[in-house]
Amino acid sequence: MKKFVNDPKNYIPEMLQGLALANPDSLRYVPEYNLIMRADAPNDDKISIIQGSGSGHEPAHVMSVGKGMLDAACPGDVFSAPPTDYVLETIKRVASPKGVLLLVNNYTGDRMAFEMAQEFSEAEGTKVRTLFIDDDVSVQDSTYTVGRRGVAGNFFVMKAVGAAAERGAELDEAVRIGEKVNSVTRTMGMALTACTPPAKGSPLFELPDDEVEMGVGIHGEPGRRREKLQEADTIVRELVDAVADDLPYASGDEVALMVNGLGGTPISELYLVYGIAHRLLADRGISVARSYVGEYCTSLDMAGASVTLVRLDDEISDLLADPAETAIRVF
Amino acid sequence: MKKFVNDPKNYIPEMLQGLALANPDSLRYVPEYNLIMRADAPNDDKISIIQGSGSGHEPAHVMSVGKGMLDAACPGDVFSAPPTDYVLETIKRVASPKGVLLLVNNYTGDRMAFEMAQEFSEAEGTKVRTLFIDDDVSVQDSTYTVGRRGVAGNFFVMKAVGAAAERGAELDEAVRIGEKVNSVTRTMGMALTACTPPAKGSPLFELPDDEVEMGVGIHGEPGRRREKLQEADTIVRELVDAVADDLPYASGDEVALMVNGLGGTPISELYLVYGIAHRLLADRGISVARSYVGEYCTSLDMAGASVTLVRLDDEISDLLADPAETAIRVF
């Protein structure tokens, strides 16, 4: 295993310490609960938004905390749902009188932790709603999931409800917006290589040098099939076809197009993939109004990428265009 | 080779097409000269800033074109300097009456191409100055370099002169600022793995599973030495010591700290590295006023990272804080 790591069991806490040190004005780290929160949370004038999940998907979700995005993120260990009491404590610390919105990618472990935390919080009088995200078209049911998995498209739900919250939206309105965004968002990814969890120290699954996993999950779950490595045009066509045919997206649609790197693929390749996807959509009469190229939801050091489409309307476009500030920035 | 690639000889043009498609309002791509320029360049009210280099270091430099940064970038093929006539044409297309500033990382091939282009441009009456960047403390002279190499610290020169240019700085003033930033900027990197150039199809150099290259160059040039893979604390201490002792940076200094990923290392590891570096600097009495964690200057899919320090004064801090807009963005 060639990684920057000390004791593997401190991998996530040490990452979170670094994150907090790099953002002393905007973020607070609460080590007892593995929790990253906005320094200015809670804000009584807005609903509070929390997302949690296993770690290893950074920048999702701890690096998505900030103005216009999340109020807090409570990650579990690598690829493990956060414990219920961590979620509960996170809710307590950032709860606003306007309510709390929990965003949960659709995995059984995450659902359980967040549903229990919601029950406990409601019993204590906190107003809580939960929104499940399931944008992955690859498979129905999977290793850790009943139904579809939630993957990189989750960014658009965070961004839209985050913007709505800053504008003062009530909890029910934010849920309506988030459900709408999720309903018009579709993703499929593929792996060129497996990833290596620090605590395991070796690749999570075996993928021969000449094969790829089409439709891979972000925890290395199997996708639709293994196939021989092919040129980029062929791979990207398969991803775009799977995504575009699913909703389906139709000629005349205006979309946001995201090409998300899974962790080990450099940005030069992601832009090459983006160019192919953009042209394939143009061939279908689908026009790209907003572009996102980079890492949004990764799987540690996995080489590979996913393609996400969001069908835009005026409301969604407008919310996606609002400003936001998180740890992930260039300047 | 597991990459998103069609014909390897089209790797760079296809990446640049994708970059232009993702940024239709702000960037223009001129395929005849491999050139990415601001859609609104030249702007007669400001000096024009150009950087070129071999490709494979993205986001440097084609994804650093935009308001407050570069007016154009003319990349060569992977790890190859751009041809002189490409540089010359780039100067012609974005030249402003206030003058043109060429930023060149200190590699012999790049120096030759840019120095010849400067001569030709001056002969045609264009006002041109060139600024060489050599922030890498690892080695004196290297495979492609006389003197020190220019690496990730180059970002700070681009950012500072880019901001000065937007404020209306004259050419000589921008050169003064750029030289000052370069003089207080130091970097050292290390490789966990080699990178694989698409046209070669195999790793550029051999690095055993239990060894790392300390002080590696961004084209895989040898650094100070090979050593056994060690825990993150030990690796980062060696990088921070080499960088901090070089200028040297002293107790009481205020710095910008960049942890730059070399392409294959995920952001979770970069924040872990950042946390260690931040604490080691605190032990030396050096305080971090600005933080940069992510990919700024890569070496294709190489796993590894570099650490950069910039000693800040009011002028540099102020210029670094100015807004800028490039293709690399989250939202």
C-alpha cells in the first residue's frame, strides 16, 4: 500500500484535523463525534442541513460543509456508516428552530443510522426531515443497498437545498426542492482500478490489468459487468447511453453535466472524458448549460470516473448558480 | 495502461477540446497552436500574461487561464516544451499595448522556446518580459534543467502577477512582483509511484513497491534519493524540513502553505499531509495564514505530493486574496 498514512485507524481523524487546520475561520472539528461543522452554525434564520456517510468519498461530505452547502457532516470510518449517536449529536449541535434536513445516500447502513437519529431527535422536539438520494442507474439493489445507490449526483441535491436554505426556505420547501433535483439526476460510473482502504492495505477487489468494472459502486460494489478495457470513446458512450436513456433525457433538454473523478484519475483525463460526453449529448439534441469537471464523490484512490446528468429547469438552474463556499477551493 | 485515452497522440488536443467545451463563455481553444486563451483577450487596459510548458501538469497551465490569472497558455505535448512558433503565435494573439509577461518554469527546453519567441516578438515591436520560476529546493541542476526546477510554487507567481495585472500594473511592476514572489517561494515533492505517459503506455520509471523518490521532479526526474516507504509523519517531516530550511523560513514568519497532489493521490491523503505540515511549521514558530490543498501542478497519474511555502508580506497577501476565475472550480 503506497499512501500517506500513519496508523491506519487514525486515517480519518488525521484527515479531519488537517481539514480543520486549513479552515480555521469557517470550520470546526469535534473529534469525539468525528464531526465537521460550520463555525457559525447553528443559524436560527435558516434550516440546518446535515449529510453523513462512510468516509473515503472526499470531498463528499466533510469538504462540502460551508455557506450555501452543508451545515455539518458526520462521517463514519472508511466506507462505514456513522454511528447513530454521532448523527444524533450532530443534529443537536447544529439544529435550528426552522428544522433540520438530513441528506442520506441510499445505503442500508446509512439509512438505519439516520432514521434512528431522526426518531430520537424528534422525540426530543427537534423538527427533522430526511431526504434519500439514489441517482446511480447502474443496478437495482446492490451489496449494501436496497434500491438504487446514491453517488456523485448527490452534489446537486446538496447544492440546491443549500442555496434554498440560505435564501430562507422552510423545511418542507427544501425537501420539495431536494426531491425534485434527485428525481431528475442520474449517474453511472466505472472503475479502471480498485481502491485500497488504508486499514485493509491491499486492493478492495481484484480487477485484471485488461478489464474494467462498468457501473461500479463507490465502495467497489459490482456494477453491471466486467469488460475488456477499451478506448475512451467506447467507455464514455456506454456511460452516457446508460445515464441518458434512464430518465430518459430527451432532445431539447437542458442539463448540467458532471464528470466526476473517482480519486486516482488525473484532471487531464477527466476533461478528455468531458469532451466526449458533451459531444454525445449534442448528438442527442441535449444541450449542456452547466459543467462540472473534477472530484466530487470519490472512492479513495480508485482510478475511474462517473457521468452525471441533471435535467435543468429555471428553479434548479437558479439555485445551482447561487454562490457557495467550502473547503474545496482553488484560490 | 489503464487510462481514459483514445489515440495517445490526440490525448492533449482531446483534453483541450473538453476544456473549451466546458467553458464556452470564458475560454477559446485554437487547435492549430494548441492554445487556450481567455475569450476576452487581449485587453488593452492590462498587461497580458502567458505561461506555457509541457502538458501533463494540469491544472497547470491551461486550466489556470482566466480573470486574475493567465491570459493564455500554450502547452506542448506531454512533458515536452511547446514549439517556438506556438509561443510566438500565442504572444501575437493576446499581446496588449501595455506589454506581455511570459512565465516560464525553469527547464532548458521551455527557456529556449520562450526566449526565441520573445526575441521574434520584440523584433516585431511587442513589449515582452520573461520571468523564470525555480522554486524546487530538491536539487541543483537536473535531467532537463540547469539550476533549480520550477514546480507547484509557480501557482503563487501566476496568482500574484495575475492580480497585479487586473489592477492595472505596468509590465516592470508585474516583473518586480513576480520575482519577489518567486524569491520567497520554495517547494519539495516526493513520489509514491511513477506516472504513465499515454504515448509510452508504461510507467516512466521503475519504483519498487516499498520505495519512494524524495525530491522527485514533475517529469519523474530523480530527486535527492530513493528511500524505503515510511509513515506519513516521517515523509512530511522530510519535505517540510527541506523546504523550511532552504530560504530559510524563520520563527515569526507568516506563510502560505500549499499541499499539492501529483495526480494520483486522493484529497483525503492531502489533508492528512496538510495537518502534519501545519503542525511541524507551528513547532518552528511559523504561522500559516493562507492554505492551499489540492492539485495545482501534477505529473499525470503519479501518486505523491509536494509541500510549498511562500513567505508573506502585506503586498503578497493582498494580491493572493484578490478574486480570480479559472476553469478549475467546484460550483
